[in-house]
Amino acid sequence: MLDPIQRLALECRRIFLRNHEVPVQIGAHDFEKTQAQRVIFNVELFVPYALSTPQADQLSEVVDYDFVRELIAARIGQGHVELQETLCDDLAAQMLAHPRVQAVRLSSCKPDVYPDCEAVGVEVFRMKEWTP
């Protein structure tokens, strides 16, 4: 019997959005609350082949990438967020609520916070209960 991670690897298509850069009102420090910061999102959605293998070559048969971009834009549009953890948790929960999505890996990073590193960020992985 496969464990849940093995099932994801063998039974799911991985849909991804890489290095999606958007300005976000984010940060817990006073200096971060005066203007938007660049945030880079990387998202992977794991969708079972049974729910993502097109038969008629139609967009409605798969999870559309626009779904991810629209969720990110809508969440950012709600206003200032103190923590990347909060933002990632909120987005992952919304993505996982999609009926075809079995699991989500999502990261955000702020590339302009410290001059001595490429970026600071957070990554989360969430998965639905998978029953045989």
C-alpha cells in the first residue's frame, strides 16, 4: 500500500506557477508598512490524473493556471498582511478547497528585505485526506 506522498507522486499531475512576482502590502515591522514589497510566489498543485487528463482538449477538463493567479490577487487585495505565514496558510487553504486539487505546496519570499541574502520566505505543504 502506498503512503500519501507516494500516491501524490504516482497518481497526480503537478501543476505549477513559478516565480510569480507581485507587489504586496506585507510585513510586521514599521518600515514594511509604508509601501508594498516584492513577493515571489511558487505554487504546485497536485491533481489526480483521473481529474486532470483531458479527453476533449478543453480547458474545463483541467485546473486552470488563472485560478492560482486570481486567488493570489484576491487575497492581496484584502489589504496589509503582517506575516508570510498567514498569507501562505490562507492561500494554501483556498487552493486546497478546489475540488480537483489533492495537495498544495506554496512558498512566498521577499527578495528585498536583507542585503546579505537572496530572499526570506516561507513554504507550506497541505494535503487532503486521501481515501482508497
